[in-house]
Amino acid sequence: MGRGKRGFLQVLQHTLNPVTLRLARWGRGPFSLIRHVGRKSGRTYETPVILARVPEGFVAELTYGPEVSWYRNIIAAGGCTVVFGGVDHHIVAVEPYATDDGLRAFGAVKGAVLRLLHRRDFRLLRESR
């Protein structure tokens, strides 16, 4: 990951993330939490994200690519917890998700925005049943 991108993510982490983290914990607004364990530290982290609900679990769009820490941590661990609408959901697998299906999962408005932004990298966070 380039230095500019890394710097931008650090700014987000210290400015926007604390606000979105609170909203996600309360189950308010468009944000959910991904609760994951650090692959090196073993520490538990919470990352606010926008997810789409699908029958198999949740769809995540990898806005900043697959090199972000939360994604690398859930891949290493083989799962995580998603807090969606204030309710915990256990994720047991992460799988590639087709672009067209990912865009559809986010609905007409969000899907159109993602399409305009040329977002194509989606993952299914498969929930345990």
C-alpha cells in the first residue's frame, strides 16, 4: 500500500472512525461494525463499515482494497463478528462476490453510487447458520 493511501487511512482512523464507531455500536445510520482480532497483536479491534445484508450473510465492498488491516485480519482468522443493527452476527468465511451481485446487494441508490465510483471488489461475509 502506498504512503499516500496509508496516510489517508490514518487520518480517517483518527477523525471519522470515532464518530461512525459510535453510530455503529448504537445500531444507527448506515454503519455496521466488524469486530476482528489483530493477526500480530491478538488484540480485538472494531472497524466501522457499510455492509449490505444478503441471505448468506453480508456483502462488503473493499473501498480501500484488500490490504486494509480489518480485511487482512479476518482472512487470517477465518472469520469475525459483524454488529449489524446493534445485533452480533458470527462470520465463518469470507468469499469473493461477483461485482454485479455486489452492486445489486447494495440496492439501487448505493449500487448506482458504487457503479459511478467504479467499485468492483466485493466480498461475501458468510454468516454461521
